[in-house]
Amino acid sequence: MTAPATGPVIVGVDGGPSSADAVTLGGWAATTLETPLVVAAVHPAPSAIGSGRVDAEWISDRRAAAERALDDARALPSPAAEYRVIASSSAAHGLHDLAEELGAALIAVGSAAAAPSSRTFAGSTAERLLAGSVCPVAVAPAGMPTPPGTLGRIGVAYVDTPDGRAALTTAARLAARTGTPLRLVTVVAHGDAARPFLLGSDAERAFLDTARESYEEALRKAAESVPGTPVEWDLRSGDVVESLAEMDDVDVLFCGSRGYGPARRVLLGGVSARLLRRARRPVVVVPRAA
């Protein structure tokens, strides 16, 4: 058995319907990684310049709401957990600080209240978390009809870049613990995407054939780089976000940040940001590689 992860899985809850999804996802991750589970609710901290009693009463009310959110979380099925109420300037800031303090392995949150059933829809807290987290951030789809761990496959939206390889490395560690195979998926955009740069259909076909060969070779090498774990790979053609969002046969889907920013921080790029607004399965965004 591999050594346990060093830091806990943190689940952010707010008392809304998506809290149950976040606890389900975070509980599965903590059990799989053999690491502690910490469930946290964040309430506003007192402002430096407040209005005295009014400010204090409002803070007290918000803290009570956070306590109720934790009480609701305690009633949900999950592994043994530590429950924390945190005061911070925002929910994302509080979870960021807690993740840095504890050296978290993962932060799990639910989708926004406006999320369609069985789809991810990153709300404001998730989006802020995904703008600089020091650890992977997982967003659970609303209602999550199939709990993670039941489908027996871990997906990776793979691109042969440092960020893509970081996502593969993180997914491979989880796959090694679950004993389940990995599925690497690369999506090549429709041929129309190449047309503005080429003259004539023959040149376009030659370009796309060469690109496909390069993608296939990168997928083969990536699959071979994961020892001891069954790996299958799939090269698809179509709309990148739509193809990835419709994947419904994996427990979770890992992707890289694909954005500019400091190394070892999450910073969303265009694909990952749009994927988090429509995916059928939980999405885990991995921090940028060094």
C-alpha cells in the first residue's frame, strides 16, 4: 500500500443543496487518499471599520448560519471528519488560508445553486478558489447521481504540456490507490479551426493528419509513463469543451490549469473554466506545474 497523503481533504460547505455533493466527493477523496477530512464553513470576519453594534450583530448572525451549515454537514454520510468554523473576508479566502495552513491535498466544493441537475456549475466561491489555490480544487456536479468510486475509471483531459502532465501525475496517484484504470482523452478541434491559417483543403488535411499523429504519439508516451496502472487513451475530434463535458463514464475528470500565473498555483484557462460550467462528472483542476 502506498504511503498516505500528507495533508487533509478540505470540504467547503455553506448549508445549501450542493453541500451534500461536496461532502460526498470530499469524503470519497479522503478515504481513497487515506488522509483526514476537514469540513469547513466560513463566515465574515469583523471589518476593520464597522458600525459597532450593527456590525457585531450581523457577524454573530453569519457565524450562527455557518454553525448551522456544519450541523447539516454532520448529519450527512461521510468518513470521520473534523468540523471547523472560519472567520475570513470571503469563503474562498478562508478556504485558501486553511489549505495553506494544513498543507491540504484537495479542496472540494459543490456547484452553484443555479447549476442544472447533474452538471457542474462553478459559483463565485469556486471561481475564486480556482484563481490561485495551492492544491487541486474539485467541483461536484449538482445532485451527483453517481457517487465517485462506482464507475471504476479516472479520466484525464490530457494535453502534452507541463500543466497536462501535472494533471496526469495527480490522477495517476489516485488511480494507484483505487486500483482502477486511467482514461486519457485528447480532443482535436474540428478542421475548421485550422482553416484561417491554411490555403486549400489539401494543405488543411495534411496539417490535421500531422497534428493527429503528434497527439497520438503524445498519448502513447503519456500512457507508458504510468507504471503499474492500466491506461487507455482516446483521441477525439470535435468541440473540446463539449466532448470533455459529456464524459459520463469516469469517477472524476482531471484537467490542468491551462492559464498563466505563478507556478504551483491554480489559474484557470479558457477550456477548464468553461468545462466547470457544464461537466457531467466531478472535475478536479490541478495547480500549474513548475
